[in-house]
Amino acid sequence: MIANEKLKVRRNTLPSRTMSAPSVNRQQFQKALADWYDTNQRALPWRTQPRLYRTVVSELMAQQTRIATMLPYFERWMIRFPDFESLAQAPEDAVLKHWEGLGYYSRARNLHKLARSYVALETKPGTPEEWQALPGIGPYTAAAISSIAQNYPAAVVDGNVVRILARLEDNRREFSGNAEAVKAFTPNAETLLNPEKPGDHNQAMMELGATICTKHNPLCTVCPVLQHCRSAANDPAELPKIRRKATETVEIDRLWIVCSEKILLHRIPLTATQLAGQYELPRPADLGIQTPTGKPIAQRTRAITHRRIREKIHACKTDNKKLADTLHWIEIKELDAITLSGPHRRWIEELLPKHAQAKV
Ligand code: SF4
């Protein structure tokens, strides 16, 4: 089926023009949103120079990452991997190195695999379903890519969109998690979608959620869709109501072993599901030893989703000549050349000036 036929079929299957929230007039809502977006959108590099490849990279990079954080990565990425072909041909080490510090490295691996699949495909993807057949592409990313880069009328539904829709409707139902909320609001997102300009509409919704209808302090007085919103005078910051998982605290011990301008690091096996191939400070079990007693030289806490990870870093020495294959002495001056897990690079840079030699 050619692209225009696919679009016609899709437009004919759009939901009816009445949204469940009677306060929302679809056409007026679309116009207010579009006018606001035209004058208020941030000049982001994948918008100022739109191209399918740039949209794909920006969508994968933006998952779980703030725009301000990803911008310098995006610029560097485009210099090193300007198109699907250059990315497909690159070695995985180079891809991971350019992702270092962004976290969630499976996105980098998936983007790499996606580029390889994409260049090999005779018929390129043009619908959300076809995009979802490629590595790392879920329903949200598929809708975003096909609507923004290919004008396909698919509605994106992420946390920003759920928040806006819940507040527009003053929907006070409690959801058991994000997935349930996304599923519940998808029909309304599709109803509100402007099928003539789906990419701009979706980006406008995301922009509205990121800059005006924010999580804690929605700026209702300057909101372009205020007249369509039922919760503006009814504490919108409480919405959506999504049950959060209880926070779980995890304690991890790390070792600081530095000797003769080298640091001992553990390389996560390539077969691991997370952070494969990256270097990190070793754990006592990596060396087959007990956690050293005494005060750690540093303690750092970070949060990943609902987990609080508290890591204690202990100075230590080893004279073990037969280290496990995953342990490597890395010259300190060569640290820039390897891919270190983001927090570990920060800790090492912070601790090296004070602990250039392990004092036990
Ligand atoms: S009026 Fe307020 S709560 Fe409603 S959509 Fe706008 S910013 Fe969000």
C-alpha cells in the first residue's frame, strides 16, 4: 500500500469527532493549541532542520531524559553519525561512547540495531505498526516518528499527554500505573488529534505538557487551552492520579583500587541485559573478597525509577595476580577512551584528586 493510501485508510478509522469531555470543542482546541505552538515552540535542532533520521534519534534520546541534558549529545551524535548509513556502519563501542552519560544504554544499542535494520529494508516503514517492528520502538515512539516525520495521523500518548488530558477532563480516577493511564487516555488523544497536521499537534501537546501544564505548578493563567479545561480551578496539580510504587532502597559496595597511575575496573559482560560492555568500579564479589571494614571514602545515592541506590565506595588494595577476566587495570590517562557508566565517571573524576593512591 502506498503512503497516501495508508493515510486515507487511517483517517477513515479515526474516532468520532465528539470527545468524552463535553467541554472540549475539538476544532477550537486544535486551533488554540496550534496557534500557541506556532509562536511558542522551542527551537530544537530536530525541529529547525527536520529529517526522518533526526526525528528517530531525538525520540530515542528523549526517552527518560530531559531535553536540556540531551541537546549536546544530539549535536555531537549528528556530527559523528549524520544518517542511518553512518550509524549502521559504526562499531558498537563508538556508538556507546557517544551515548556515555545519557544512561539507559539499551536505547543506544537499539538505535544502532534499528539503523542496521532500516538500511537493510527494501520497503521502508511508514506506519506506526511498521515502525514498531524495528528494535527499540514501542507504541509511543512509533506514533511520534510516523506523525512528526511522515505526517501519519497517529496520536502520541506519554506522561505529558496523559497529564493534559486528565486535567482537561478533570478526570479523578486513580490508575494503577502509567500503562493503565496511557491506555485509558489513548482514545481521547486520538479524538483530539488534528489529522491534517498530526506531527505539529503531537509536538504541541508534548510542548504544552513540558512548559505550561507541568507536573507540580501548571501555569493555567497563560495556558492556551484554559477555556477547554475543567480542572483549572480545581487543583489540577493533583492530576493525574497514578499510584506510585513504594520506594525500595538498595545498598551496593564498590571498591576503589588505584595503583601506579592505574585504576582497577570491572567490565560488564557483553551478554548482560543492562550496561553491557561498560566499565564501573568493581564490587567485592568481583574480586571474591569481603567488603572492607572501616569507613568508606565516599557514599553516593541516586534514584532510578522507584529504587534508591546507595553506593559505598571503599579504598582497597589487591595483590591478586590472577584477576577475573572482567577486571581490567586501566591507565588513568586512558579513562577518556573507555565507556564508563555515567555515575561512575563522575565519582572517579571527583575522587581521583584526593585518592590517587588507595589508602587502606
Ligand atoms: S488550564 Fe491549567 S491544568 Fe488545564 S491544561 Fe492548561 S495548564 Fe493544564
